[in-house]
Amino acid sequence: DSAQTSGTCCAVGKPFHTQGITVKKGHSVARVVLKPGREKSLLRRHPWVFSGAIERIDGDPQAGETVDITSADGRMLGRGAYSPRSQIAVRVWTFDPAEEVDAAFFRARLQRAIGARARLVQGGTTNAYRLVHAESDGLPGLVVDRYAEHLVCQFLSAGAEAWREAIVQALAELVPCRGIFERSDTDARAKEGLPIRTDLLHGEAPPELIEIHEGRCRFLVDVVHGHKTGFYLDQRDNRAIAAAYCRDKQVLNCFAYTGAFGIWALRSGAGAVTNIESSGEALALAHRNLLLNDLDPRTAETIEGDVFHVLRRFRDAGRQFDVIILDPPKFADSAAQIPAASRGYKDINLLAFKLLRPQGVLFTFSCSGVLTPELFQKIVADAALDAGRWVHLVGRLGQAADHPVLLSFPEGSYLKGLICHVIA
């Protein structure tokens, strides 16, 4: 990693070292052979091969190395990155047997992903968006977000890690920017046997705060220490939708982070916003965002604390609101965590329904990909029932267009939102 700390890319074409393993680049002689009948998902272009689907491995591939994938009867199905430490043993790069996985491959995939975002940035509506959305852009394990003149990358799989240097060089050539920073500091890397890492990869280090804009709203973003890559870009469209319900309303913004939903609400004429957030640092940045947008600080109440506890205090005190936004962090990473996550979602939605005035509106979200939309709706319905409220479901929400969902990869649809109108 020492070559990366200088802010320049390593030379492409040399072996890439990670965790003491040399990962060979280019086409490999190693082959993953599937069990009989387990090729069906790949024939439908689903990009994951689970370890339980593998009959045998011919050769000795290292973590991140490109392997051929064949059916039990020898049919070539594609090429992917091998990951011996993960339940997802292979993530498919290509389903085309004639396509080589090399530096030119990654450059072409990046160029395609960047071109797909062209419509989003036309007209200058925003200068912060996702450039690469992992599997949905044919680049499993790679996330690239743009914040004004800086790019922030996450290498979340063994394959993306192995091709990190080639990816960074291609990004530097394809996207005019001042610098490329790495935020590979998520729990997903542990499942791949990879260490946590944040690092400058190219050009200039990002400033302490980067100013971005969404429409007429402006925000300061900490891309080095903030959540995810610094900001919740996937909620961009939903912030604008929620704001349309907020004129002259009393708004409660739960899990507020740096106050983006609240800023949108106030810029759209909300009477007042109450932000609840457990991080004092995030609330301090929310206050700076308020001033950045020339908004009166007296219109925004900020409460540092646990949302569950604060909502109970509001309930006991008889406080009520016209619009409530629930945008919690991920409650479940695996199927085993779904029961506990369901109880958490039920609890906060029940409290929210009790705090809404008649004709009030709840915007409630889940970013837990393992929680199905059907189960999430059932949880919210049960919460409304237990709260004794009659509620209309008037809208469903998802992630912004720069976080696309590949039709053959439904797992890419992780963000679920419901607009609930309390009629009595």
C-alpha cells in the first residue's frame, strides 16, 4: 500500500499484493465446476456462485484470481473472481466465454457505468452521485461515488481488491477529478478476508468537508469519516418527494444524520423540523448545513440521543407531528438477524404512528437488503394496527436512479420506503 499513500496509482500489469498473497492477473487456468443442475442461475445471468453449488475446483486459485466457471457437463458459463473466505465463492465478471478479464475489461465496464449516469448530471441538478453500483454495473464489489471534484471508492470483494490498481488508473483517466479516495472500511470486507483500509489513491486528498448540491439544497460532506462514503446519495429522490408534503408542517426527522431530509423540508416551507440523531458530530454538521442554506436556526430543533428512547419520551409527553421520517441504519445483515430487525422496525413505526396527528404522513424506510418488501410492509401494517390507526399506503419508494437494479440481480434492490397517510 505504500505506493498508494503518495497519491499516485501503482503501475498496471504487475502482480498485486494483498494479505501476503500475489494475485495473478489475466485469464487463469483455474476452473470452478458446478454441481449438476446448479448452473440455472448463471444461465439467467445472476452474478453469484455460492460455495455450496461447487462440485470441485481444478487448479489452485488465490483470492481474487479470475477463474473459469463451467457446468457439470463442461459447458463454459462465464468468468469470475474467486473468494475462498466468502459464502459467495465466485462473483461473475463476464458471461461471455470470449471476453478476457484484463485492464481493458475494467476500463470498458467503468466507461459504460459512467455513461449510464450522463442523464442524471445533465442540467447540473446535482454534483454528487454514484458512478459505479457494484453488481448492477457488472463490477461486483466495487462502489464509486462522486462528490463534486473528488471520487470515493469502496473495494468490497476479493475480485475488486485484486484489480484495484487497474480500476483506479482507469477512473483517473476517464473521470476528470482532483483526487480519488478509498473508503474500504465496511464489515463486508471481513467476509472476504480483507482488512479495513482508507487511503488516498490518486491526486489530492479530499478537504475536511466537500460542498455538494441537490437541486437548490446544499450540503457539507465528510467523505473521510462520514457514514458510507460520506452521504446517503441513494435517498436523493426521496428527499425531494418527502419535502413536497412538508409545507407549513411540523416535521420529525429521525436518524437525521447531517439533516438532509430536514434541509429539504425547510427549503420547501416546513414550519419547523426536529432532528433526532445519536451522533453529536453529525448534528453539528447538520447545523452547519442549516446555515449553508440560509435557513433560520430557530426553525430546527436538534436532539442528540437514541431514537427509540426519544420517541418514547415524545409519546409520554403527548407531542405530535404532521410528517415523520424514519430512515434508520441497516438493522439486519443476514437472515439470522431478521427476527430482531423486525422487532426494531415494528417498535419505531408503532411509536411514529402514535406521534402522528390525524391526516399526518409517515415516510418509513428500510435499507436492510435481506428484509423483503413484503415483510417490511407487513411490519408497518402491524405497527399501524397496534397503534389503533387507519392508514392508507399512498406510495412506495426505492433508491435513486444512480443506484440501478440489474433485472437479473434483484438483490441490488435494497432500499424500501413506504408513504403512509394516517386517515384516522
